[in-house]
Amino acid sequence: CESDLDVTPEDDDELLADGFFENEGAYKQALAGVYANLSLTSINDPGGSNIAGLDAGTGQYIRGLFNLQNLSTDEVIWTYENDPGLRGMQRNTWSSDNPLILGVFARASYEIALANEFLRQTTTEALSGRGESEELKATIQTYRAEARVLRALANYHLLDMFGKAPSVTENDAVGFDQVPELVGVDLFNFIESELLAALPDLIAARQNEYARVDQGVANMLLAKLYLNAEVYTGTARYADCITVCETLIGSGYSLTPNYLFNFMADNNTNGAQNEIIFPISNDGTNTQNYGGTTIIIQGEVGVPENNGESLGVNATGFGGLFRVRPEFSRLFTSNPLYRNDSRNTLITADRTEEINNVGNTAEGYIITKFSNRTSTGGFGSDRTFTDTDYPLFRYADVLLMYAEATLRGGGGSTAQALGYINELRERAFGNTSGNITQSQLTLDFILDERSRELYWESHRRQDLIRFGVYSGSSYLWSYKGGPQTGTAIPQFRELFPIPNQSLSSNANLTQNAGY
Amino acid sequence: GTVVDATLKQPVPGVNVIVDGTTNGTTTDFDGNYTLSGVNQGSKITFSYLGFRTQTIPFTGQGTLNVTLTEDASELDAVVVVGYGTTTKKDLTGSVALIGEDDFNKGNNVTAENLLNGRVAGLTVNTGGSPGSNSEIRIRGGASLNASNDPLIVIDGLPVSNVANGTRSIISSINPADIESFSVLKDASAAAIYGNRGANGVIIITTKKGKQGLKVSFDSQASVSRLTDKIDVFNAAEFRSLVTERFPDRVDLLGNANTDWQDAIYRDAFSSQHNLSVSGALADNLPARLSVGYADQEGLRKTSSFERTTTSLSLNPRFFEGNLKIDFNANLNFERNQFAPGIEGNALQFNPTQPIYDPNSQYGGFYEYTGANGLILGNVPRNPVAQLMQTQDIASVRRYYGNFKVDYKLPFYEPLRAVVNLGLDESTSDRFYEVDRNSALGTNAEEGETLGQRSDTDFKSSNRLFDAYLVHTKAFGDFNTEVTAGYSYQIFENENFTTNNVRDPNSAPPENTISPDVVLLAYFARGNFNYQSKYFLSASIRRDGTSRFGPDERFGYFPAVSGAWQISDEDFLKDSETLSALKLRLGYGITGQQDISSQYDYLSRYGLGDSRSQYLFGDQYYTIGQPFFRNAGIKWEEITEYNAGIDYGFFNGKLSGSLDFFRKESNDLLSSAPVPDGVNFSNQGFQNIGKFTTQGVEFVIDYNVVSNDNFNWNVNYNTTYIDREINKLAFGQDILTQGISGGTGNTIQVQREGFAPNSFFVYRQLYDTAGAPIEGAYVDVNNDGILNDEDKYIAGNGRADVTMGFQSTMNYKDWDFSFNLRASFGNDIYNNVNSGNAQYGNVFRTVLNNVPTQVLETNFVNTPDVILSDYYLEDADFLRMDNITLGYTFDADKMGKGTLRLWGGVQNVFVITDYSGLDPEITNNGVDNTIFPRGRTFLFGLNYGF
């Protein structure tokens, strides 16, 4: 009878690994599992989470990215500072116990673990062992390259925010091993080599299924890596950035004629799919989570405006979670020119630009950039969970990167750079009224223009650091460092601390300086 | 001779009759008769039977020896049911409390555990206010940090699962009137026979059996329960002044009504209970008992109710002169629960100047906040009365449980008995949840749709047991031995089906979930030895296996050893009148805990996503597959416990009691602990890391103040001191626990090495010169100039250090009068009702909201600034009178036949406390975030029997 203790799962949704991979379509389901971690927080419940230590929705991949890259900057403020970690995040006083930081480190590491498991289960030996067909093996070769890019993406996020990552690949065992850390230039080189190695096995840009990784995504990641290489490694790689951007520019992407189509419920079909290089899929019916565009759109809804319906959600949304800080709104309000900029989605009526009380939802301007309405005026499939895919990488960014890398001496053509910038401006203004001249094309302009074009798309912190104004006192924004007037923050805060919990469970991880 | 019972003078079958110090013995037959031969002059003959005082009579050559047994379970000779056998109180070596029917609490005891609340040192029972409510039961504080702290409950040898689906609790479906006694196995030397389930102690419930002689009893009681207190919020007039003064531009949002929303959601609750039992011998030689019970309890919160119908049949035939005993118990119980949604929070907040009803409302005639489009608004409170009236949440539970036990004394080898016990516990539950179509709570109601909500959920669970063991009893001169060895097999199965919300077009489709079976398998052995009934030694070992763990870790050994010395039987004390009883007990044992929420982590499992968790590739959504967290080495928690105690008695038992010292070390704690990032499929998972220690003292004193023909007065007091400390956590990391309301994901407690579990983790409030708290100003504990997470400190904890129980029972002629008190000291409560609401900033949020009047003391404005302040920690000490009862018995002479007792009483008579909230006795580890209030209940009842 002791064999009775060997029980097996009986539920149809829970399988032993071997049993799972015997099912038809399992490899694609497992691949979907690797992608889904960028959007979902659990396999069955938007309120559940497969990482612990913070609220499920707060631990969603994109929401974590948004919190660290946007909320810690001048672009946005969160109303409810009693939510754990929020106050420290948006006032740049976080400690290594901050749950938002824990969430990002854990979620990105989990992505690495999922990609590794996929690679582990799809080795040539494993596939042959299960007797898979040659045709399937060839398809899986592409899947594996995609998994490697997703793993590189997570490592890139760790590099950018923490300067280091756990060094773990499919060759490590599942369990509790305290793996070494990969820091700075070593991590940079690992990511670069992985992307270069995956490229030949990937499907050409824009030729894969929607929302799947192609060569365009890998190249975009390389471009971001090269653009920020000086920050990451001390060695500039602007020339490489330009080379990759040129490849991307020649890959057939195009700006969607209406800027706001990029951020709508049907941005997978309304033409924005030609501009969005890598969307993180979201759906009110099939891909429900409390992060991503759901929290962004629900959070945009103003109180007392209750303008949720115009954004495709319920009137009151989530009760005025987000406002923009005055320094951001001035990018649009300081010059009347920007009244005609379609990227200017500020609602200013009956609101003050300054925020004297973070908890007062009526202070500070709100925006309507992201929406759960479709390009034809319809609604998303649900009023709580949005259909809008999050544009993690957009073609517009490629044009901005090309211009910046050129200005930073990476080569390229300044005339071409001006052309790209004006391409963006013409799309934004609907005509040439917003076009700039060669002399106006400066790095300072690029920094502002990136914010006007890419606000709330998880780039701002990285940009401010690259431009040398994130820490220190050269640029103070409201509530930077704590007080409303803003105060200098030390340079060590350009990297986030390794969460205490992660340090404790892996003795090979070291804390970042200053924490 | 014949053995009869003292009260009814009826024969008692199955009485053990043994010549002391020998194996010469027998049992009485159906007519209470016995025959014994070969008895030497001067021998002592002992008559023992469960629930009766054991009698020992010297044999002086009597031809017939008729014996009258007195029913009593609390005496030293009382038979105590322990795991896989029985012993007597006198022979006990471990820390075991026996609570028989006479000791049960009086009054309004709808669920079984309330019969012993406050009666046992080291046992706490915290019962909620809802009808038929479940209770938090803890023995010596529990042994686990993150796994279950619930004791194992065993009914007639059948350990029951702690999965309660649809029912109020795992024991709510048991009729308290069918219970004969409880044995509470408190220390590991007693509980280790239950191996990897004994960690939190064991409560063994023995149900009533059939006896010879017709006995009928009928009990009936009726009660009404009233609300005792409300949370102080502004009344309508005060609220108008508040808004006019502080929010002059919002006065247009004030209404004209005067509503006390708390009054509106509660009611006076009526309840009744009726029990009829008949016991006697069928066909003259088949002892049987049949009982039928019905309980109907309303909750104070409108619409909530609990209805239970129980039927119980017990057949207890004896064959071959009592050598073959068969016990068959079958219970078929039905429970119908109507659950009322928790609307206290909305009742506190809802604007008191708005009406309950609005004739123009499209929401079923209930007032609701609407926006410009005429539809309800989001992020505002919903009308709590409407929530109650427009929700039906009803579970019907059918539960069958019982056992079939054969106890056979082998005819060819007298010292050996073979026992087989088969148990079964099956329950099915059908729960439906419906929200009216015109309710503001309906799916998409904010979009103007009238869908309501609807879901059906079915639960099925079963638990099957097979136990077989041999008992070998033999005396070698003055050396008595009893050796038990056996095998146990138990399997638990659980399945549930839910339609999910069928009115929500985006809800997940119907889903059937089958939990993996839990199989528990064990071999056990125990030896009880004594010399001259003065020196006792007991040793047991269990080899236990569980399907929850992997092949390398699933089996463990759980040993125990304990001893006792009956000092008062030594010559130097034998004749002492003053010190009439003194026994020293020492015990040691190891128990385990395998009940963790995260099961089967040792397997390499993949989960498939449901319909809400798919991912888009191209234009097609794919079901996702993701691996689950793995821990191949997961195993049980191991608890080592030491116990030292003395039992004492003075003046021939007039004053008696016990004193116990214990120390529990919980090792390999199953804790959801951090995992190195990137190497597993979560950042945390259950691991065997951590240690914590519980030490304590229990003291019991029982005093028969007066005892004579007309007047009896007994008082009983017990107290327990418990000290808990976490010694080791995974990687020395703090674990934040105990979520609170206010913000998303806030926690108020921490588990930290060197401190008690459930320690509050807060900011230290700064006060101005006038002694008023300064909003958002805290001590910069680490002095780094930044106020952040690192400045929180530990202030008190949510678990009591000292608990006490006191009972007084008085009989004067035909009158009886009893009351009991309980007290608890040393813990704090975090008043989340105030911390999450009592700030002026909450008065206007889209609509006007009421707040607790406590805001007048603080003048706080913003919840975010103050929610983690130690200002909201309050002293939770209390003294409560649970019950007071007065009864009068019309005795048999006056009645003609049988006895009739009429009684009246009050339940939850008073509470003395400094706590400013509703009730200091809360579960939730000391976080008060509104509770289902406990009413004060007035009872009247009758007991009739013949």
C-alpha cells in the first residue's frame, strides 16, 4: 500500500512535466507561457501572483517597469502613498526593502527562469527522446531563439535598473542553487552575445505572428543596449547603435498616421502594428491582469472628472491614481505651439499645474494618452481589464535614437537625423508647423522631445540618467528626493538596490554601492 | 453480580471487571451481569466503564457482588480516550485534559468547541459572531508560523480533514448534544501517536453510545440576541456640521435623511435548538442510541442564518460475553447556511444624511450614488442594506460520517485484543450565489446593464480510514504492561465545481477542480507500563508517511516517551489527609506537521492557464503552460516538546488541580521563504527553514467549596502563560505578514528573529507639546535623515501572553446556578477601523463618506501619512463573562415520571476592556478591521428526561 503515496495530479489543468509535453501544441503553450509573464501575473486569476512579497497587480512586469522608469521621474505621480513602496519610489527615497523594487527584480528573474525551462525542455535530446518530428523540431528552433531574446530582454531590464543579474541559464538546475551574479560589462556582453546568436534563427522583422519576437525585436534591444552602453559599461557604442537603427529603419516599419492609435484598444490591428516593434499583449477577456495598460488607463481617469467612459473604462476608473508632475506638463504648456501637438493629451481645466498635496486628486494635470477605446470609437471588450497592448518598443524611438546617437558623435547623418525628427513632428502636428531646424536639433531638445513622444512608455529614467540629470541637483522636479520643491538625490540612486530578500537568498549577489 | 448505574438503577453492559494485578477479568453482559471465578481472598476487584467512576472492591468471599457505578468523567479514575486506546486519568503520563458532559459549558453552544471554551488550560477557542460560526482553536498557541495551527480533530477514532467547504466549519455540522466527552491531547508525548498530524495537539471527540435500559431525553431552548455596541461614527446632524465646517463647498452633497446605517444592517436575532435522544436496548440485547437534533440560528447581520438537522445512530452490540465488541456510529447531518456579505465597512462609511430607500431608484428601490449619466458610480460605497437584501448566498451541506469498530478479545490468547476501525466522512455541498439583476453590485452595472451575478459551486470531499491494531495486556506480578501496535491508512479526496459568474460575459467558464489525493499511512506502537500503579512509563513511536512529500522525505519517525510517579501512593504520603494526591509527570515527544497550503511541490508540475490567462500570437489566443515552483526536498515540520507537570489533590480531593510547564521547539518550519532569483519558478516558496520556540505554564485549580446534601458549590480556575519567540527564519529575513485595509498590499506585522510571531511593525508616532499626535511625524529610528521602511520598529504583538478561565457551579436543593468568565492579557490590537477611516481626507472622495468620530481626537487628514503609526495600537486585555445560567429541576417524585429542568441564562453577559473598538476578542492575529459582532443573547430552555 505504500505505493499509494505516489499520487499524481488528477485535474485536467495540472500535469506532470512529461505528461504536459506529450500533449499536442504543448511547446507553443509553453512558449506562450514565457511571453505571458510579460503580461499575466498568474495562470488563472488576475488577482493571483506567481511571485510573492507584493500585491499581485503591482508585481506585473509592465507595471513594475512603469513604476521604476516613470514613477521615479518627473512624468507621473501616484495619488495613494499608503500603497506600500509607492512613497519611496516616487520621492526617490526607496530602501532595499521596497516591494516595488522586489517585484521588478523577481518578475524579471522569473522571466529568465521560464525561458531557461523552455530551453531545457526543448534540447535536441529532449525532443528526440519524445520522438518529435523533424518539422516540429525546426519550428521549435525558432521558438528557442525567441525564448533567448525574451531572456535577454529580462537581463537587459536588470542591467538597466540594477546593474547586475543572477547568472543563470538552462544549464543550471531548477531548485535553490545560489548562482553567481553577472555585473556591468559582463552582463552587457552576455546580453549582446545572446541577441547576436539568436538573430539567425529568428524570423525576419514583421514576418512573425503578431506579438512574437522577430529580428526587429532583437535589433531594437541591441539598439537600446548600444545607446546606453556608456552608462552600463563606460564605453560608448553610438556607432553600433546607428548601424542597428539603420537596419531597423530598413525593415519596413512605419509611423502610424495617428499618434494616439498606438495606445488604443485595437492597436494590434488599427495600423499601429506597423509602428509597434514589440507589443505586450493585453486583453479584457483573454489576458486579464491588474498591471500593464489596465492600471495605466484606469489610473489616467481623473477625479473629479470621472472621465473614464471617454477612455473606454468605467466612469470613475481607479479613482484618480495618476497625475503628471508640473515639470512634465510644462513640456507642452510652456509653449503655445504644443497646443496643436496631438501628443499633448493633458486635461488642464479646473486643475492646478502644481501639486501641493500628493493625495489631492484635483491637483496636477491628467492625461488621456492610453485608451481602451478603439480607433473607430468602440469600446474594449471589458470595462475593467483593457484590450490595449503596451508598446514596449516603438519605431518612433528608433528615429529618436538615431538622432541622438548621431548628435553624440556616433556617425550617421545629421540631416537624416533632422528628417527623422521632423517626420515625428509632422505626424504629431498633422503638418509642418511643428518642424524644427538643424540648429534646434540639440541633445537638450532630444531629451524633451523623447518625453513628449514617449512619456509613460518606460523610458524616462533611463533617458534622464543617460543625459546626466537624474541624480544630483542640475534638474529638480516636484517631489524629487522628497519635498515638493525637489531636492538633489545622490548618484547611487541611479541604480536600484538589490532587494534584501534576493540578497539574503543568494549570498553570491552583492548590494549596489550606497545602499 | 450485577452492575447498575447510580441514577437510573439500570444495568450497565460492557463493564470491565478485573482482578487487580492479574489477567483474570470479564465484562458484564447485556443485563449487567458478570461471573468471575478463581478469585483469591483479599484480592481487589476493579469495575471500570467509560464515563463512570471506577470502583475497586476487596474480595472477602462474597458470593454475589453487586456494584452501583456512579456516572462521572472528571474523577481520577475516569476513562480517558487517547489515540488508539483508552487509559484512566490516574494512569496518564502525558498532558491530557478530559472534559466530560458534566463539565460542558452551559448556555448557547451551537457548535461543539464552545462546550469546552475556557475549560481547559492551554486551549483557546475564539468563536466569531456569525451564526454557527467557525472558531479559531489553539492548543498551547499552535506550533507553526505559516502552516496550519489548527489542532487535529478526531471523532470516534476518525481524524477529520480541516477542509471546510460550504459549511461554517469542520465541526459545525456536529450536534453538540451527541458528544459524550472531549480528550485534549496537549503535549507531544500524548499527541505523537498521531505523528505528522500531532503538532498542534489533538482533540478527540467521543460520541454517546447506546446503553442498556431505556432512556429518553428531550432538550429545547430558545434565544434572542441583541447588538451590544456600535462603532462611533458621526450621526446625521453631527455629519452635517462636520461637512458645513470643513467642506463648505460640498454641502450640496448632503441629503435630508437621518440614517443610522449600523442600525439598518442589524436586527434582533432569534434562535432555537431542539434535541431528542432515545437510548436503550433493541430486541433486548442490542444497545442503541438514536438522536435527532435541530438548530436554527439567525445572525445579527440581517439575512444571515444557520440551520442544522442532525441524526445520529449508534449501535453497540457485545458478543461472546463481551469479548467481541462492535460499535457502529452513523451520522447524517444537513446544514443550510445563508451567508451575509461583510457590509460593516460600507455601513460605517455611508453618508448618514442619505436614505436607505429611494422610490426613484432603478436599483430595486434602494438609494445608491449615481453619476451624471444616471448610472451608479465606481469607487464609492454601495448601500449596505441593499447589499444584504439583494444577495442570496446559500450553501446546503449534506455530511455523512461514522465509523465501524470491532474490538475482539482473542479467545485462544486472552491478553490479546484485535481492533479494527473503519471510518468514513463524506460531505457534499451545494452553494449558490446570486445578486439581483437590479442590484448596483451586478456585473457591468456601472455600464447600465442589469445582469446581477450568479454562480453555483459544488464541493465534494471524502475521507476514508482504515485502522487495525493489536493490544496486548498482561501483568507480571506488580508489573503491568499494555502494548499496542498497529497500522493506519487514510485517504482524503476533494473536488469542486464552479460555474463562475454566469452573468459576466468575460468571466472564466465553468471549472471542475480535482485536488490530488492526500494519502496518509502509518505504523505505530505504544507500550504502557506501570509498577504497583505507582511508577508509570509510556513510550510510543509512529512511522508516518504522507503523499504530500517526495519519496525520499515522505516517511518520518515520531517517538515519544513519558513517565509518572504517583508520589501520594508512597508510604510516606499514603495516609496524609492533607495532601491526598500528588503525581509527577514528565514527557517528551516529537510530532510533525504536514498540512501546508502548497501541496506536491516535490513534483515537476505544469499548470495550464484558464480562459482569462491566455496569450495572443497573431490573431489567436493560446492557453499558456507554465511550470510550478519545485522543491524536491520538502518535508514535514518537526516539533519537539518537553512537558513537566504535577497533579495535586488536598483534603481528599476537595481541592485539586495540576501545574504544567512545557517547552516546544518547532524545527524545519514550513515557511514560504525566499528562493534565489532565477533558479526556480517563483521568488518564494515553501521550504523547511526556520525555528521557533514556545514556552509556557498551565495551572489548574478546582475547589469544592461546599459539598453536602442540599448545597454544592464548585469553582474551577485555569490560567495559561505562553511565551513565543522566533529563533530562526529563512536567511534571517523578516517576513511581512497580516494585510490591512487602506492601500493595496499593506502589512502591519513582521516575523523577525528574536521576537514573537505576529509582532506589530510600525512607525513611532511623534506628539506635540500638548500631547496630540502630529500627523505624519515619526521618529527617524535609524537617524539617516530619511523616513522610509527602515524606520519601522516592533511594538507589541497580537497574541495574548496570559489567558484565564473561571467557572462556578452551584446547586442548592432543586436550583442550579452557574457562570463562567474568561480573561486575556498581554496583547495589542491594531485598530484598522480607525487607521483606515478616521481621517478628514476620507470625508470627500467622489461622494461624502462618514468617518469614525475618533478623528476628533487626532485631527488627522491623510490616511497615507498615518496608517502605519503605532498610535493605532491599543491594549487588548479583557475580562468577559461568557455565560450565566439559572435552572430549576422538578424531580421525579413530583413529576410522576422523569425529571424536568427549566432554565434561563444570558450569553456574552459583559466585557471589561480598555479597547476602544467593538470587541477586543478578535481573530485575524490582532488586526481589527470590523467584525461580525457578537450579540448579547438571552436564553430560555428546558431539559426533560426519563
